[in-house]
Amino acid sequence: MAVSNEFILPPRQDGLAAWRGYDLQKQQKKWTTILSSDHVLELRQALIKVISGGVKMEDINKGNFPLPSLGPVLMDLQHELLNGRGFGLIRGLKIGNLTEREIGILFFGLGSYFGNARTQNAAGQILGHVQDLGGNGLDNNVRIYQTSERQTFHTDSCDVVGLMCLRRAKSGGVSLLVSASSIYNAFLKRRPDLLPYLFDPVATDRRGETPDGMKPYFEIPVFTWYRGYLNIMYQRQYIDSAQRFADVRQMTPNHVKALDLFDELANDPDLTLSMMLEPGDIQFVHNHTLLHDRTGFEDWPEPERKRHLLRLWLSVPGDRPLPDCFTERFGATTIGNRGGIVVPG
């Protein structure tokens, strides 16, 4: 891989998504939506409507999951995800007296106001489960969210990822966010000579979830600049493990230096924002502008108490255009119908 001498770096990013965690940490009310009693009642009524009507999970949408007063609030939050700071936290939903299936329906119905659900793994799940399955992140066929290890900052293969907390870990498991624009700005100031290497295609391991006819890895730059938008695609462990494939383009020392500095900046305490998701909390994150992470955790010994989150991958109507290279991972770049993991069967 080689950087062109004619490559021109995008300008400094000064949009609303170029925030610093240190500032937002003190402004939680700005990024937290507290559900009112009327909002909660609407959600419960929509839940009953779906269950009594025998609606399948994948068929839930805004039409059959009506939220008269909460719906506009969610649409405002969707706009904030795509055009503002890129994330939001929803609180106030009590789930203690609901079954896991009922909670899943609530989450899926609420998520339908943001976008269209996409499959998340080779099993074809559209409602994912984030749990420690006893895996080891060093195993090239294990995805990190299935372990108790720290994930490190990364993006998911969709426009927006939603997480809903069912149970917390005994300790740890803190959610972390960082702005890709703020990382870019810090990189531009500190090592502009290395920054072009992050615009080179880089191989990322699919970890065994390979679509028919595709390579076991995809090649998308960490940063792309397309139609005035700075986009991010990143998962360092999977970039490193992709180097095991014989036909993959090997990274130069400068590419490794650029990735190392990217990691350093992503973990800068001044840039990162942390939050602990409590049972019933729902977090939505825009993958094209932010990276997310989760600290390692110690779980409870009892199976019924173990940390458990639900996850949605969403393709969002009205989102930004993406360059053609995203087709390798997203399957398409069609707005509202892209992203997810599609494998035979």
C-alpha cells in the first residue's frame, strides 16, 4: 500500500459531531432523553397491540407500533444522530416486570422509528444478544462482543447501532464513545504526515462470517472523504488478525504507526465519553461519525444475573451517501437498505 503524493487531506472538521468527551461528560442532560409516563404507557400499549395481533418481530414497523407522542421525540433524536452529535441515551423504561421477549419487542418497535433492521451475524439475527459466551478474543473466529474482554474502539457494519441493557455486569462493562472528527482534528494537528495512510484501503478480518463469493476479509480505509462527509470504519483487532491471510496487502511500518496513533488519540481521556448503561437504558450511535467501545468486565457467577444487552443494527433513511468501497462490507450503499452481515443460508 502506498499513499499518493497528490492526496489532499480533508479540512479540519468543525461540525456538531466534532465534540470532546470532557465537555459532554458534564452535560448529560443534553444527550439523555427521559421517557415520560405517557411515553412508557404508549410503549406498553404498542407492545400489547403487536403481541395480540401476532405480528412477527421482523414485521414490526412504525405503522403497527404506534407511538403518538413519543414518535416525534424519536424522530428528533434520529436527526441528532445523523446531523448532530451522533448519539443519544434513552432512560426511564422500567423492564423489571417484562419477559425477555416482551423487552425485545419493545426495543425492536422503538428502533423501527430510527431505521430498518439488518442482520448482525452468520446466524441471521436481527435482534442480537451481547453476552460473554466464554470466547477468547484472540480466536480468529470469535467476535469480541461475545467475550468479557475490552472491545476497543470500533464501528459496526451499519448506519446506526442500538443497545438496550437488560442486566449489568458485577463490575466493569462501561460504555465509551469517541468522535471520529475529533480524532481526525487531533491527528491533523499532531502528525499530518501520517494521516494520509489512514485513507489507504486496509484489510479487516470477517472472523469467519464471509458472504458467498467474497474474501474472508474486506478492504475499506479507516477514513474516507466522500461528498463532503468524513466517514470512519475501524476495528483494530480485526485489522491485525486479517494480516494472517496469505493474499492480503501487508501494512507498511507507516501504516502501523498511523493505526497506533489513532488508537492513542481514541483513548485520550479528553476526547472520550463514558456512561454506564442501566437496565432499561437504550443507546443509539451513528457509526459513520463515532466509534464505540466497552471496558472489560467481571460477570456474576449466576447465569440469570449475567450481563446481557440487546443490539440492533439499523439502516437509516435519510443518512449520508457512502463511497463504493463500503459495498464490500455493507453489501450495497443504497441509503435505507445497506449494512448487516449476509452469508449463505
